[in-house]
Amino acid sequence: QPKYFVRSSSKTAIRSAHDGREINSPIDTASQTSTYFKAEDSPMRLVHTTVDDFLCMPSVLPDIVLSWNEEITNVSGSMKIVSLHDCGYVEANGDCSSYPVWSLFAGTDDNADIKVELLPNRSYQAILRTGSLPSHKPGSSTIPLRSGKLYKLVVEESLFEDE
């Protein structure tokens, strides 16, 4: 397995994330036999969504940006399911094992209920166009979600590909 080394051009090229101070000297891990990095395969994992930024879920679903721990190379060629689950009221500590409020096909195809886009300049992000739900579905501008309830959006795992 290959080893990867890090070399900085000067001591001012790298600063402490904690307090912004410069390091004492340039880094050259190739000259230090005990310091190197190895590439490890890791499963693709969702690390953030724009829904995480909401204190309360809006009654009309916006478009949702998904951020992954690695580059997304493709959206599956066949449409996959995205479903919205009603988890009950906040006070009841919602149970998300319910049947979905809706299950829709998502993909890049024109016939998809929810369009999916990869961001060309941010290859680790994708957008679910949930802000353009069919008007007869809860969460659309015609049928807002009920306030005070918890909802969970479930995306079929194989919708996004990383190789």
C-alpha cells in the first residue's frame, strides 16, 4: 500500500487551527521515517445536510443539500426511493417506525418525482430538489407539514455512487 508524505513550502504555510500561530519550521514528513499517511478505504457517509441547520423543520420542504465524506461520482442510473416518515409529536419523543407519509422516485431522470443534482464545483455535495415536490404531497406549498411534529427523510442508500 502506498505511503503519502506532506511537505510545506515554509513555516508560514501552515498555521494552528486553534490559535492561528505559525508552526516552528516547515514540515517534511518524507525526511521523518516514522511520520507518513496511508490511504484507507472508508464507506461513503453522509456528514451534513442543510436540514441539520434548522431548529424547527419548515412546513414547506426546501431543497436539501447533502454533504458526504468523499466525492460523489454519480447518481444511480435507475431511480431510487426517497420517503418522508412522520415520527409523531416532539413531546412524545417521536417514533419513526411508522409507514411513510410518502415515497417518491428520485433521480436525474425527467420522470423523477424528486430531481437530484450533483454540484460540479463541489463533488462531495448533491441537492435533493424537495422544494419542488408534487403539489399533492405533504411538505409541498399546497399541503404544508404539520407543525410540532418530527419528520425523517430517508434516502435509498444506493442513490449516490462513489466509484
